[in-house]
Amino acid sequence: MTRRNISTGGPWEGKIGYSRAVRVGQSVQVSGTTAMTPTGLVGKGDPYAQTIQTLKTIEAALAQAGASMADVVRTRIYMANIEQWQEVGRAHGEVFGTIRPATTMVEVKRLIDPDMLVEIEADAITNQEDPQL
């Protein structure tokens, strides 16, 4: 099977040596994603806003891979403060609606930047052809 790495140009991709997403066959794995954009962190201090931006970045990576949010079968949510779970969960629920992927939500000691409140991974399986092949 052909492997394709997807980059969204995030500042950490080159520094750490990872891809925002990797597509192999019908499977797309999206790396841990935060609300960091090329212009800076979106939603400083706001877990809801950070979750929405994080999911927008995931959606863009999936689109580059020829998939969509409807193809997501699993998410993993890492939070710096589990007490903010309702705001993060509300944003996740609004975006995924009836898709309802299998999901894990856990608290971690901290993320790579102390202003980041949430990081999300996503796994998708699509029946769409890879647009780059």
C-alpha cells in the first residue's frame, strides 16, 4: 500500500519530525493536534475555543488526505485540566454530532506549551480514493 504524509505547516512538524496525518490505504491517522496555527495559539485560556480550532485543523488534515470528519472512527482527547471536560466535550459533540466516534478523554500533566489546554488525535477510515494517487 502507498503511504502519504500530510503536512499542515505547523511549527512543530519540522522541529519534532512528524506528519500532521498519515494515509495508508483507506486509513488516515491524525497526530496529536492543538489550537496552534501558523499565526499563533487560538483561544488562549478558553478550552472550548481551543477544541473548536483543534478540530478545524484535524478537519483540514483529513481533507488533504481525501477524508472527512464523517470518516472519523476514534478520537483521543488529552487535557491539561480535566475539570474543563464539559467545555471540551461540548465542542467535540457539536462538531461530531451523530458521527459519534469512539473517544477517550484523559488528563495529562501538561502539554508542550503551557497555554495549550487540549490536544486531540483522530483516526479515520474512508472509502474515498486518495486524491493524490
